[in-house]
Amino acid sequence: MKVTTYIPPQPGDFEFTPENIEKAKSYIARYPEGRQASAVLWLLYLAQEQNDGWLSVPAIEYVAQFLNMAPIRVHEVVSFYTMFKRRPVGRYQIQVCRTTSCWLRGSDEITKACMEEAGVSRFEEVSADGFFSVIEVECLGACCNAPVFQVSNEHYYEDLTPESAKAVMKALRNGEAPQPGSQTGRISSEPEGGLTTLTTLQETT
Amino acid sequence: MPKITINGREIEVPAGVNVLQACEMAGIEIPRFCYHDRLSVAGNCRMCLVEMERAPKPIASCAMPVGEGMVIHTDTPAVQKARNGVMEFLLINHPLDCPICDQGGECDLQDQAMAYGYDRSRFEENKRAVSEKYMGPLIKTIMTRCIQCTRCVRFATEIAGVEDIGMVNRGENAEITTLERAIDSELSGNLVDICPVGALTSAPYAFVARPWELRKTMSVDVMDAVGSNIRVDARGREVLRVLPRLHEDINEEWISDKTRHVRDGLSRQRLDRPYLRIDGKLRPVSWEEALTAVAERLRGLPGERMAAIAGDLCDAESMLALKDFMTGLGSPNLECRQDGSKVGGMGAPRSEYLFNTTIAGIEQADAILLIGTNPRWEAAMVNARIRKRFWQTGLPVGVIGPNVDLTYRTLWLGDGPEALHALARGEGDFAETLRKAKRPMLILGSGVAARPDGQALVALARSIAETFGMAGPDAPEGWNGYNLLNRVASRVGGLDLGFVPGEGGRDLEGILSGAERGEIDLVWLLGADEIDMSRLGEAFVVYQGHHGDAGAHRADIILPGAAYTEKNGTYVNLEGRVQLGRLSVFPPGEAREDWTILRALSEIVGQPLPYDNLGEVRQKLIEANPIFGRLDEVRPAAWEAFGVAGDTVPVPFALPVNNFYMTDPISRASPTMAECTELFVMPKLAMTGTEG
């Protein structure tokens, strides 16, 4: 049986940095007077960024107060969108795509490899060194290059094998910036093993 | 007026209604869960699907406005199949725990599953379960039963004005929650009524009774002066619950938590037999002994040495009987205003003490001035109506007096008479707002009228009403925006009856100081518990009432009466609307209906009251004031002079109610109300010490 849960109230405090207050005000200014609540997504992103990639309850309530919204309304928004994290995350969140194309191409192995490399036993657990947390996500829209993972809502690493997945993570841990995109060297979603069509330029008459 | 065709019948419906409402008008029932007439449309349960010609698929009738020439079918196989399908999906995650569910027997889901669902399930996976949520002492949650209709979210946001409930997560994980906070609203009990399933049920009523076991009595509430229409459900000799009854002009279909949950106070602290104080101790006696003892005390006592005070929950019949009884003994010392208010004395015009605009009339107002009142706690249904108007139009509301959270935006103008004077002089932005308003109204708190300078403040409020065209010659035709917010159920009835000091009679202060000085030998308390008992001095106190509260503690003799659910009584609400409360259960033990006690005593005293049954009492009521002959009707009161202009004391207004949950003997005896007090009121009192 599945039992749903939600995050219980947590202690702690949150406040925007002075720079972020300025940013937040500029976001709010994009909406008409009396419609400040429209800026809630912008402010939540800002708060998440400032709070090491996740939104604590104090951060959520701070945003609610900032926008003069009822806290529950902001909780609703945060819990609806998967991009908002309500538990602490690693510095790099490995988001492994598990939808059909990636799954057929072995996303299960990729997930396993990533968890091994991070040294965690379940999703959303933060690795001991604080670098990684692994989750599975639904289709990232890069089916041509399956299997794929995304790092912290940002770069895509494609055409993964368990080995190359681990290699990317090692590089991240070492503070390097691994090249996003295909890890087999192909350019974007060209066919594997070189072009099969349009191999020559034909002059039009 | 668009014309639409429903199931081959053409009907004309008002513009702006939706297809579901149009079907209702055509007499066709459309099943629904999320749709509710008084809430915004969500359209998420999909139970109201109907077929519309030229639409590719069934439409949700609650979310589709009618258009000219629409052709709707509600009885086709496709519609039946759609309902079947929706029902099956709704039941996928709904537990089969109807036998242990408090909603059983009055559950929308149960009824509609019977009417529109399949008779078996094809679902073989695991069901989901949702953990229970905490919503305070009045609401029990079993969230696995929730079908995510979001009625409760919309009710809390729109009607109650407390944004505490929301739906978090999404998809299969979606759930209703309050984030473990109790819902701090005096309307929270209504969440139980609007929940179409057994997810939110009444906590004090949990596992108490099944709906088909209950005897239902249509009655009215006396917890405040609004006179909410209620249905009293009883089994055997006990009232088990109180539910709202539809009355568009008063409470719509809501009631306050006090009205709903006070019922457990009805079976506690009851006076169920007569008591007589012998050697300083109250001892049980028989009716005969008790009445003889009173008669002996009364023998030879001159009228001016006795007095009667009527309490807050009295019905008009008992007040009439007491008035006739006292008058017969030659006493003019009658008082029904326990708070010391001077409003509504002998010969006062009705417009002085009524809520002249009427509750439904609030929906025409375009500016409101609240003076020294917290309508949220003094008359919750009035506040709900103001909130409704605010929700519709965002009308400006000015507040003079303590600045409390009223669930809508208010403009605070000051805390005492100075602000009122400034407004009368036309100073400030709010004066401009009132001047521009077409139908402005003011609501004067009963606490203001009860101040020592009450008459001067009433006169000041009256002049404001005339200056800004709320009432009087400058007001729009048929509009009277001057309102006194009475907060006790017996007040308007008492004033209409003239239960006030007669020629040369003493008012409340006169009675109390008279008793203190030994000029009053006998005080009759008819359910009066709110006065300062220590000031009754050496007077012999007869307490006639139903609860062992302050009055009974001081009493020398106790005559047990009936509570509002135990007698057929007439009550006049703050608008001046006469309504009948009906007997649901008999009074406990030897307690009797109040007017009959007085009738019996009058026989012994030798001054028999001229009525022997309820019909004759009511006839006398109508003779005393013809208003009692017009049930459930509000007659506009003539705008006449009242109030006495004079100096006001520059002391801030104080609120008369500092604990919504405990205002009368019944609610003080109720454990549920005690729990609410501890949870909702105590923290606020601790915070500032002045919260009202």
C-alpha cells in the first residue's frame, strides 16, 4: 500500500541576501500592481538557489511573506513542481531519465551506476561527501541520445554507459567541467557511426 | 435570456448560468461532487459530464456557461457510460469502509455510486492511503476517503476567509492539508457539511449516531442574535447534533461553530430539579415546596421592592409571562439588558435597536463603517455576509475600535470616540469614501451602546448616518444603513415586548445598586448569568433557568427551566425577524417550560396569568406587540429620533466578547467549546491581553 506524505514543519530561518532582495523586487516589478503573486516561481527559484538547491519550510514561508500570500498557497506551488526540492540535495543532482526510450536503452543500469558512484542506496539521499544525490525523472526529451541524465536542472549528458556515467560524476567531483552532450563523441543527435544521408553536398541547379 | 434544449425540451434560462444550473431548472438532476452553488467552479471531479451537440466529447456541465441554442443531452448511453467511468475512477482510491464511516447514510459518494456507478470493481492494484491531518478539535479527518474535490479549500479561501487549507503534491500524491494547523475560523464546522464524502467529519460527533436514527426538528439558534436556522437532531432524550438549515436571508446554509458544537453543553451542568437554600446550602426540594417558598417571599412585598432581570437566551413567551407576573405584583423594575445598555428603553423606536439594513441587505452596501465591534465574534453570520460582499466587490470597510482580523481588508480609523467625532466632522479619506458611496451603512457594536456614554455615542452614530446619507431623508429610497449589532438572542424580543423599566422603574444599574443598598428585597433572574452577582447584596434571589452558572450559584431558590432545544419559543433576531424555535427533546428531570413555571406560581400567589396554553400565550404576545404575529418577516422600522446628544468620554472602545466560544451558560458548560477556547482564544489573550 502506498502512503502519501508531506514534509513536516522544520526549524530554521531564511532571508534573502541583499542582492537577492533587489533581484526579487525586479521580478515582482514585471507584474502589474496587485498581481505580485505571479512572481512566486521566480522567487522560489531564487530562494532555492540561495538555499543550496532546496527549499526549506522557512524559505517557503519567507517567500509567502515576501509576496503577501498565504503560506499554504506557496506550499501548493512548491509541492506541485518537481523542479522544487523539499529535502536537502547534493551539490550535483543526477537526474536520470527513466522514460521508455532511455529505459529500453538501459537507464536502469545507469541509475545503478550513478548510485554506486555516489555511494548512496536510495533516491534523494545525499552522498556522504555532499556532492551527489540521484533521482529518476520522467522524459527529458532527448530520446535520440538515450540514455540520458541531467545535472542539477542544467546540462544534459547523453549516450551514457555505466562507465561514462561514472566518469562524468568523477569529473564533477574533481571540480572539472565535463563536456555536456553526447559522451560517445557524436555531434548532437546525428546517427551513430557517422552520417548515412546527406553525406555529400549537391549543388542545386 | 438564452434558449437551450435539454433532452428535447426547450427552456429559457437566465443569462450567465451554467449548464448544470440550467438542467436543475429543467428539473433534471446532474450528479456532482466538486460543484457547489456558493463556491467558485473548480470542474475537477468530472461527475457532471453531459453531452452537448457539436462538441467532440462530453462537457463538464458545471464549468460550461449556457449559450443561445445549445442542445444538451443528459440521458444518452454515452453520458451514462461517462458517469460510470468517472465513478469507477473516483472509487479506485476510495476505501470500502462505509460501515465504519460517519458519513454513511448521508454521503454523496455513496448515494451517487448507487445511482450512477458500476456494481463491482475491476481495480486490482493496491489502493493508496493518505495519512490523517490535524485540523483542530472540531474536524476529524480520514484523508484516504478524500476524492480531491477541493470544496474545503474553496470554502476556507472564499467564504471563511482563512487561507489555511490547500492541496499539496500532484497526481496520485495529491492531498488536502492544513500543514498541521488548526483552522482558526468560527465557520470551520461547515467544512464537514460541504465535504461530499467522509474525509472531513465532525470530531465531537464521531461514532455517535447514524442519520436514520435521529429525530429531526427544525428550529432556530440562540447562541447569538442572528437567529440562524438550524436542524436539531436528537435521539432519545439527548440532542446529538445541530446542523444548518437553509435561510437565504439569514445564514444561507452556514452556521457558526458555537451554534453547531455547543450541544454537548446541553447535557452538562443542568438544573433538573428545584432547589431551595436552607441554612446557606442549596437543597433539592419538590416543585410544590419551591413554589410555596417563593409565594411566601412575595406575600406582602411591595412591587417597587422586587425586580426581574431577563437573560440572554430567553424566549419571548417566558419574558412575557414574567413581565405580566411582575406587573401584576405592581413592580416596574424589569430589565432585559444585562450589559447595561440604554438602547431601546420604554417607547424607543424600533430603528434604534434593529439591524435595519437586514443581513441580506449587506449585499447591496458599497461602504461599511464598523464602530466598536468585532462582528466575527459577535455575529459570525453577519461577518460572513460582509465577507461575501467584500469577496464580490472589495468594498471599503472602516473600523473604529479595536483593530481585529475580520477576514477581509479593513481600514482602521481610530480606537475611540475621537475618531467617530472626526468622521462626523467629515475629516479623513474615509469620510470622502462614505460621501461617495451610494448605499453606505454603519454597524454599531452593542458594546458601544452599553458604555456609560452610550446614549451620546448612539446619537453621534445617528448623526453620522444622517450626514452620509445612510438613513433619513438623504438615504436612497428603502435604504436604512443604521445598524445596531445586538449579540444576544433575547434582546430584540425583550425590547419589542417592553421588558424594560416601566414608569418610575429601575434599570439594571438601579436594580443592582438598589439590591446593594437593601432597597430591593427580591430579584428574579430569568436565565440571567452575566450580571455582577456580588452586587445583589442581601436580596432574595430566584433563579429560573436551565444551567448551573453564576445565577444559580447566587440563587436562594432555583426553578429549573428549559433550554432552547427543549421548548417551543419565539425569538426575534437582530433584524427584527420573528422566528419559532421548536421543542426537540423534553427538559431533563423535573425541569419545565419557563412560561408554565410562572403560570403555576401565579396561581399560588393568587394572581393567575390569563393564559393556559401556548396558543393563548402567543395570542397575548401579539396583543403586546403585533410584530409577533408576523413570522419570518422583516418590517422596515420608521426612522425616528433616538439617542441623547451629549459629551463622550475619550476612552477607547472595548469589545463585549473576548471569547467567542464561551458567551452564555450553555457554551460555558460545553467541553468542546472549552477545547476551542484553550486552542484558539488563550494564545491570543496571552499575546496582547487586550484582544477582543
